[in-house]
Amino acid sequence: MSAHASKSSARFAKASERWTASDGTAIATELGLSAGCSVLDVGGGTGVLAHHVAAASGCRVAVLDHDPSAVAIADSRDGVSAVLGDASAMPFPDATFDAVLLIDSFHHVADQRSAVRETARVLRAGGLVLVAERDPAHFAAMLTYTYERVIGESVSPHTPQALAEMFHDAGIEGESRLGSGDSYRFLGVRTQRAPSNKRINPTARR
Ligand SMILES: C[S@@+](CC[C@H](N)C(=O)[O-])C[C@H]1O[C@@H](n2cnc3c(N)ncnc32)[C@H](O)[C@@H]1O
């Protein structure tokens, strides 16, 4: 791992310590998760939040992350199985999950269009997506994104409306709701018209 990647790993791991059991309960309640369901946390890092969601809901929670050191830590947590891979080419069959989480990770994904289509593909029809991001229209968020770019991280943030449109294009309908400060959450449902059984062609033009 490069020194830069290692620095980002440590930064992300530290930030993930903010998650508590009540955050897991809030997500389980918001998504109506019940025991036995299957949840994917894309860019779930070291699996702190995934663990809390698993404990609160009784669901199986998988973490997908492209950072090997984070995946190793996440995989050691109760209720969590972690897989090394990229959000733009998820190593799961179609319609595997009841819910997909992208919490503070989507703006870091380099190939976002493919990640959105992959999210639709691995979700069952009627499955839910929860994305938590910060609105780049806010000054505080822009400062954070600028810092992240300066330290070499991939950063492509979206306004709440632009993010909802991206998911709409892939067959995920929903809306973004503003939270406190510069935060917002998109909650969407995968409709029947989402593409399935199609491998992603990274060179395809929309
Ligand atoms: C800011 S951290 C958020 C971690 C966790 N979701 C949380 O809220 O604590 C962003 C995470 O996204 C992961 N990530 C970024 N791009 C990714 C990609 N293309 N595929 C998989 N994981 C990715 C990073 O490795 C990192 O663990």
C-alpha cells in the first residue's frame, strides 16, 4: 500500500469511530430492517457502522471496500462479513441484497455511474438504498472536499438533487432530505425497471 493510501486508511478508520449503537438503530428503523435480511455497506471501511446495523437489526451485513486493511478489520466484527472489491464492479450476483448503504463513501468513488448501476443490480426489486453525503453547496462541505483533494483523495461530490437524478437514471426512485448542517441523505427504492443481468461496460457512453 502506498504512503498516501495508508494515510487515507488511517483517517477513514479514525472517522468511523464516531458511529455508535444508536446510529445502527436509526438506520435499522429508517429502512425497516428485520432479522434475517441482507444488507450491503458499500465503502463500509472498517465496519463500525455495519456492526451496529447488524446488532440493531439482526440482518446479515456485508461490507464492500477497496481498502484491504479496512476489509480485514471489518471482517473480524460480529455480524459483518467483508469483501475486498470496487463499488463499480461489485462481486455479488444480481438481486442479492434487501438494502444498500453508501455512507460518506459515494463522493470518494471514482466511477460513480457504474457504482450506481451496480447498486441497482445487486438490490432486489423493492430494495432500499440509503446514501449519506454532504452538500457541496455548503461552505463547510466545500472546505472538507478541498482538503480531501489536497491530500490526494478522489472526490466528486453532488448536490442532493443531482445525486437523486443519478440514482433515478439507474432505476432507483427516491428523494434527498437535508439533515443538520451540510449533511443530507438520499433514500431510494429499486424499481422493476432497474437493469439486471448486464455486466457493466466501463467504456460505454451514456
Ligand atoms: C470516508 S470513508 C467512509 C467509511 C464508512 N462508510 C464510514 O462512514 O465510516 C470512505 C470509504 O470508501 C471506500 N471507498 C472509496 N472508493 C471506493 C470504491 N471505489 N470501492 C469500494 N470502496 C471505496 C474507502 O476505502 C473508505 O473506506
